[in-house]
Amino acid sequence: MGTGEFAALAAAAFWAVASLLYGQTPLSAAGMNFSKNVLAATLFLVQLAVLSFHHDRPVFSADAMAWAWLGCSGVIGIVLGDTFYFRSLQILGPRRALIVGTTAPIFGLAAGYLFLSEQPSLLALLGIALTVGGVTYVLAEPSSEEEQPGLYPGTTWAGIGYGTLGAICMTLGAVLSKIGMENCAAAEASFIRLLVSALGALVLLLVSRQLRTTLRQVKRPDVLRRFVPAVLCGTWLGIWFSQIAYKHATVGIGITLLSTSPLFVIPLVRIFFGIRVSPRAVVGTLIAMVGVALLTQ
């Protein structure tokens, strides 16, 4: 298993944990996006400063072109993509929102081919098909009401639409990020994306007049109990490892492995919600694992 493939699976696991916590955090989608970008960008800045001091090198090494690519990646992939995903998560719950996200590998293959001239092998295509098919099969069974937060409800079709837009934005963000990381480390790329994303999310809050409400809500103890661990897992570690995946793997394979989050969600919803693991979930997981095995060879 290569560095990129391992990092993608690790990021998927972190995002699975974060999806359950974000789904129960009583913040608007835009407010949650802004708050987690600010906190995670701060964590990355501290991380870069420590690495700079330890290795006696500049904190930043990216040039202006890298900042431009990564900044655009942050606006599209994080400001827009995460806001759409959070809205889908709030409507559909973590399991059904993630099934919509399984469309991302399809967009990833197309974007990798069109923009980066990536041509996956037949074995890789088979692995992608098995992985996406297995994950979809797992998630296609009826969901439990306990999984749906009900904090900011909406129609099912709205949830599907937001989730699909989120998957498209995630793919475009991955392509732009891969281009911007040619001469830039993953941690620095993560900071740049999140810094620009925080500014973009701030503009959204100002336009929608939600900034004051968000700042008031995010300080509540009941919000922080879920929000801080979610940021640590999903935004700090998750984005860092996903950047490593984009740097060392093709976009199509990286996004496919990142989309295995539902396989990690299954045992988590069993632990936290008491929802039993069905035979269908076991079969679908085994199918997806075969696909993952092909992709990581």
C-alpha cells in the first residue's frame, strides 16, 4: 500500500468520526464551516511553526502561484463543498449523506482524465467500481430515524442535491489542490486552503447576517463538546491526510478511497446509536474491501 492510499483510508476513518459529531452540532452549515476553518487553520499554523523551529527552515515555502491554486481549491472544495455537505448531512443524517457522496469517485475519474491526463488501469477501474458498488449497497437499505439529527430539516431531494454539489466541489478542489502542491508540503497546503476558506466563509456569514449568531452559539459548552473533537478529527487530521493522498495518488483513486467513510460509520452508528449491523452491511463491506484491496496494490 502506497503513502497516498494509506493516507486516504486514514482520512476516511477520521471523517467518519467527524460526520457523526458534525451531524449533531447545532450550528448552521455556513456557521459550522466558518468556525471549523478558523480553528483548524490555527492548528495548522501552530503545527507549521513547530516544524519550522524543529527543522530550522521557513514556515512557508509555497510561491504565489501555489497560493493561487490552493486558494481557489479552498474556496471551491471547502467553502462551497463543505457547506453543501454539511447541509446534506443535516437533512439526511450521516449515513444517507455519505451515500450521496459516493458519486465523488465518478467525478474524480472524469476530472483526473480531463485536467491531469490521469488514465487509470483496468484493474484500478475494477477496484473503483467494486468499492463504490459495495459502499452504495451498504447504504441503500432504509435508514433509522435515530441517524437523522433533525436540527435543520429539509426535503430529501434537497439533501441529495446539496450532497451532489458537495461531491462535485470536492472533486474540483482536489484537482486544484494537487496542482498547487507540486512544490508544497501537505500541511502547508492544508493551512493555505483553510485560511482562504475561513475568509470565504466569513463573507458568506456577513452576507447572510449570521456572523453574530454563529459567534454566540459556537461558545456554548454543549456545542463545543461535539464541535472541537469533530474539527480535530475531520478538519485537522482529515484534511491533512487527504492532502497527502492527493499528492501521492491519482485523483480518482484518492477520492474513491476517501469515499469509504461509510464503512467506518457502520460500527460507529452501532456503538453510538445502538443500530444493529445487518447482513447486507457485512456483504457490502466485503465487496468494498475487495475493491480497496485492488486499489492499494
